[in-house]
Amino acid sequence: MKASNRKIAALVTALCMLMLTFTGCGGGSGNEAEEGGAPEISGLTYESEMELQRATEFSVYHYEGGYDLIDIHEGDKFLLVPEGGEVPENVPEGIIVLQKPIDRIYLAATATMAMFCSCDALDHIRMSSIKENDWSFDEPREAMEKGDIIYAGKYSAPDYETLFDEECDLAIESTMIYHTPEVKEMIEKLDVPVLVDRSSYEEDPMGRAEWIKLYGVLTDHQEEADAFFNEQMEKLKGLDDFENTEKTVAFFYLTADGKVVVRKSTDYVPKMIEIAGARYAFADLEDDSDRTSVDMSVETFYETAVDADYIIYNGSIDGSVKTMDDLLAKDPIMKELKAVKDNNCWVTGDSMYQRTDIVADMILDFHKALTDDDPSDLKYLQKLQ
């Protein structure tokens, strides 16, 4: 059978299987680790656990011979087999085997791209879920212009034939994939493992940044990943003994239908504000959903935000606000906010969510905006005038 016919046959088979069987969107069951430790794998000898300073949503276990196991909490487990290494017999059910090198990745978790760039592993990405002009920083845009990375459809509608033709060896998705479980299943039917990144569920912003260590071990760039994370932590040392100003900050954006979206109090953005030396205005916001943000009416937002000392508009989601007039045009009630009257209003750049490598710099920008009378050297915040 010709190669093209084999590809078509594989695609048809996968589509038929998908139509016949739909599964839920929860994480894999995996082989449970004893007492929360490394899973026992026949033929492998456990060595150590990766040291993590802030991240709580994953663990990495090292075994002799260059084998590693990634355990994404509330998700799947992945056994990394070194290049040329043999896959152990009787790998426990629920552990997904990945044979290195893993260098034909379909990246649909946009925020992880910066991590690959920062640990010098961009060449492991072959396919992207967004087009070159939609990137907010240069490295992936330039790689796509050169053809090193190609567009393979958005996360909710990937180009399955491209994934097959390009011999995709791993799809990295955000938790948004759980809203379209049939897509995740279809990718897996093509014999492509799916790793769901849960870094956005880290309550500590530096925990989110520490996911670079997961991608470092995945691509054999662990040394570079460790060095980058340590550098980020070093940047924040000057804030360790800073006494909180007790000023309050409302972080939000307005939707096209007139609602306000704020971050949950347990999210990493409120923690960034706290590290920077202030308090999140919606610290008492209650929400039992699994989302990281909360929608509310303008009236409900106003009740809390009216007395906030500062407001920071989320320009990474809504890039239409560049000036104070832009903000007031969204809703005239904004002019009643204390922060507006005191001219303490800021907007983030468009790269806040794509650039997980700038978390420390964002925190420092927050700090300067709160404490410096004339912060003129901010990288990722702009004052609304």
C-alpha cells in the first residue's frame, strides 16, 4: 500500500473509532505512587525526585539509566525513555510511554512556548496552534516565518492530517482541551500522546514559571531550565523583606457584552500583586468553579473596585484599552473609581499570558508602579493617560 493510502486509511480508521466511542474529559488514572512517591516500574531503579521550589501541580521522578517519570497531578503520567533505550516490560496501566527524542511537538498550550524558548528547546516544536502573526514575541514568529514551525490548526480544530504527515510525537494542550474532549480523543486515536499543561492552576506565579523544569526534562534541557528558573528567583530577592504597602489593586478587563472579568483570589495574578507589595481588591471573592477567572456585572465590580487604590487593565486579553479615554468609553462608571480620580491606572501589554518567562519582570513592574513616583523604565506595564 502506498504511503499516502496508508495515511488516509489511518485517518479513516481513527474517525470511525471516534464516532463509535466517546469518552469523558478527566485525567488519566495512572499507576498510583506509593505514599505519594515514585511509581514502581518493573526493570527500573528509582534514584530521586526533582526538587521543586514553588510548583505543586506536577512531580518528576528520576530512574537509573536516564529514565524519568512526569506525574501531572490531576492528569496523566508519562515515562520518558532515553534515546536508544528500551521500553520496560509491563509498564503499569495508565502510564504513557514517550520515547526520546521528542522533537516533533504540536504545541497548543500557547503559554508554554516561552518556556521552550527560555531553555533553548524551541527546535523541539514542529507545529503550532496559532499563526505566526498571533505570537506576541519574536522567537516563534521567526521560526514560523522560516518554516521550522508550521501552523497545524487551532487547539479545538487541529489539522489531523498534518499531525499525521509530520509524524507528531506529542501534543501539548492547555486545560481548554477538556472543553472539546472529542479532539483530545481524536489526536490519541492517531497514536499521538496528549500532555495537558496545568501550569495555570499554580497559585504561586513562580510555581507557574517553574513548569519550565518539566519541559527541560522532556527535551533534555534540564540544566538550562534550572538556570533560567534560578535567575528568575534571583530577580525577586529584593522583595523578600519588603513590607506590604496595603494598597489595593483591581485587576480586570471588560467583555464585549458589558461584563467584567476578574481573577479568582486563589489565582497566580493576585499572588503576583501580593509579592509586588499590595493586596488584591477581590481577595474575598468566592467561586467554587474550576475556572481561574470570574465574570461579574459592572455593578458588582464597582462595589469592590470603587475604593481600590490602583487598577490594572488586562491588556493581554483586551488590547483595545490604550488610554484613559479608551477605558472610560468602555463604561462611564469607571470615572467614579478612586484609582481613576487619583490617576493610578495601568494596562498590561499583550504578552502577559504568552510570556511565562517574564513572570518575575511583571512582578517587578507591579512593584515599581506601586512604589515609584515616576516609574519610567517599566517593560510590561503602561500608565493610562
